[in-house]
Amino acid sequence: MKTALLSVWLVAGVATAAELPSQKDVSLLQEVGRAQARGMSWMLQQQEADGSWRKHPAITGLALTALARSQNPPRDVMDRAVKFLLGNVKPNGAIYGGGEWDKFPNYSTAICTMALLATGRPELTDTIKRARRFLLESQFDAGEDVKETDTSYGGIGYGKRERPDLSNTQWALEAIRLTESLETRASDESPHTGSRLHWNKAIQFLQRCQNLPAANDQPWARNVRESDAGGFVYMPGLSFADEEPASDEKAPLRSYGSMTYAGLKSYIYAELKRDDPRVKAAVEWLRRNYTLNENPGMGAQGLYYYYHTVAKSLTVYGEDLFADAKGRKRDWRHELMKKLVTLQKADGFWQNENNRWWENDPVLCTAYSLIALEILQARRYP
């Protein structure tokens, strides 16, 4: 058992003696292994007859991602889930459902694209590439209805012409970057006619979501409070951490945790360096507000989305020990694994008592948690 756990821990390469996990780490990994097994067993029992989870492509995509990244996933369960997602592919390449889910084509397409990629099935490559190009074409560019000064410029929203926000944008940017290797392109290929995103425009949108006056040209960013400096909000002009909408366009907005980790991850995928002032400012806000007891600024709201985003963001940022506000170097992987193990319910699922953003749905929270645990163990993403 210990040998198997060590092999998971060292999956990224051969470790030196100094890098070998302590007995405490091995014990935690054993707990994590049991939590994953229980969580996956519960998740498998929730699959619908049509191969979906909750008959929802995006939730199915998250569940399939968790399953695909696990060890020895059941082939028949995978097949049914893939078939369900393929049944929701639209002529334009998007992957989303009907009815009330028609409102979320980009959100759903990004998650489903990454799920199909996670299966490692070559026969899905063309479907993934078409979905990727749908996401590329959903970015707001300068044109008749959008100017470079517009807050929509460079972002991606729920729908092709629906106002962008950082949450939808971060899902789309992640999917676009992770599927990049599937594309081949000529060096002179123009964006949106092929495989490239306007990354400089995406950065412009990200900047307008960050509480950083030096980079953000929005009126509210000129009055940033010291406690919010460097952090991110949901979209230009709106933060869910504010109890009331801003009274005027110059009113400062509160930064919060899940969006700041999303912003950091997006900057990294946009290939900004660690010493870039925008990256450094985001990291400093996260250091000042480091916690796994809540989603900083939001409390229990969106807590499992937060854990999932922390795991991805700090992994791609590449800092094994994350210094907090007091300069203490936190073994954040160990702490997050321990937190998730502690929060697991007796039946094997995870669930948020706060219903904001559907998180009272145990399928959604269990998918977030299983994906996070796999990333934490593997010490790499994807």
C-alpha cells in the first residue's frame, strides 16, 4: 500500500531523499485514497441511465473529469458519460443542453471540452477541436458593437454575445490553453480563423477585473482600498463580495478569494511571468488572505468552487510552500487535502450547506473535490 501511495506522490518524477514524503504525509495520503474511493463509489451510483449526472452537460463534464483522472475508471461508465456529452454537441461545435441550460453554452462547452480531453481518447479529437474553436469565437472583440474601451472587450461570457465575467472567462481560457497542443497552425494564421486566442485582449479583460489602479483603467479601480489591492472581482464594475451593488461607477469594489485564484490562473495561462506586477499583486492579496476555512470575502458561498480553483491555481503557479501574511510557509497541498478529507460526509459525498451557485448539490461538490484531490496528489495540472 505504501509503495503505491509513494508512486502517486512521485508521479511527476524521481524524487531525492529530501523530497520523500514524511510518515505524516503517507498517513494523509492513505486517508485521501480512502476518501477518493468512497467519493468515487458514491459518484458512480449517481449516474443516470442516459449516462449523465443531473442530466446536465457541465455537471456531467465535471463528474467525467473526476472519473477520467482517477485510477482504472470503469470503462462502461466512461462510455455512457461520453455518449451523453456527444449527444449534446451542437452544429457550431458547442456542447450544452436544452431547456434552461441553453443559457450557458460557453460555461458548459469549456467544462465538457476539458472532460473529453481528460479521457485521452483520440477519436474525440475533432469534437474537442470544434468545441475549442467555438470558445475562440466567443471572445468579445472590437467591432461595431464593442469598442476597446468597453468592459466586455477581450472577455467571454455565458453565451456568445452575453456580457463576459471572470468565472466564464477563466473556464474558457483554461480549456483553450489545455487543448492547444491538439492544433497545428501556420505561423501567419490570424486569430479566430484557426487555433489562436487574442491573449492580449483577454489580459485586458482580466486587468479590468483586478483591483490594481496601475493596470485597471476603470473608474472604480482608482479608489481601491488597501485591503482589496491586487485581488479580483467577478466582472468589471461588479463584485459578489459587496453586500449592495456599487452606488456609482467610482465606488470601490471588494476583492474575493475564488475570483482572485481564477485571475491568477488566467494570467499564468496568458503567459504572464511570476515577476509581472499584475501577477505579483494577485499573489500578495492571496498571501494576505490565505485560508482554507472559507472563500475569503464570501464565507461559505462558492466554497467548493474555491477549493477546486485553489488546487489548480497554486499548482500551475508552482509554489510548493505558500507564504501567508505572517511569512509562514504553508504546505497548502497537505492542508487542502486534510480539509477535504475532514469535510467528506459519511456516505462519501461532499456538499455545501450554502446553496449559492448550486453548491448544495452533492454531485457538483463531489466532482470539485475529487478533481482537487487528484491534482493535489499528482502535484501537477493537467
